[in-house]
Amino acid sequence: MGADAKTAMKVDMTEAAAKRIAKIVASDPGKIALRISVEGGGCSGFSYKFDLVDGRNDDDVAIERDGATLLVDDLSLVYMGGSVVDFVDDLMGQSFQIKNPNAVAGCGCGTSFSI
């Protein structure tokens, strides 16, 4: 696999996302990470699912930053490669946002996209 392919299959998180993940995980005993997966459905064809988990699966890729762990399974990584996970706290509210270069369309809910 060339360098471009490896970069395309990578997911990053911002400092804000890492801080929020660490805070959420610390407040829920037994949980070790936030898992983001891609599922069929949603108003644009695919949707993101967020879960706090107490362990890793064999096919998980772990992204770690500032004491926070984000897990993405191999299949979801195909759809999320090159994405950046951010946490936004603004007048519209608080939410994790995924900047996904593979998504060609999205919808107002912010968790649904198409490729």
C-alpha cells in the first residue's frame, strides 16, 4: 500500500474532540473509548453511529490523542478514510462533527451522508 493509500485510510481527531472523548469516557465507569461506525440508512444513504465501549474488537483501528481513544472498525474506515473528527460547542449546541472528504452530499442532521 502506497503512502497516499495509507493516508486515505487514516482518521484523525482534533484536540477539542480528544478532550471531549476523554471527559465522556472518564465519567462512565468501565468504558474505554468512543466507537464511530458507519451504517446504511439515514436520509443521505449512510449514517454515523457513536457508542461508548468497554473493549476493542479485532478489526478496530485505534486513534489516540491526549489520553482519548477513538475506535473505527475496518469496514467503516473504508467510508471514513481521510476524515477528521471534531467536537464543536457553539450557539447551535454541542456535537461531534466528522469532516469526511469521501462524502459528496450530506443533510441537515449532520450524521448522514452519501458517497
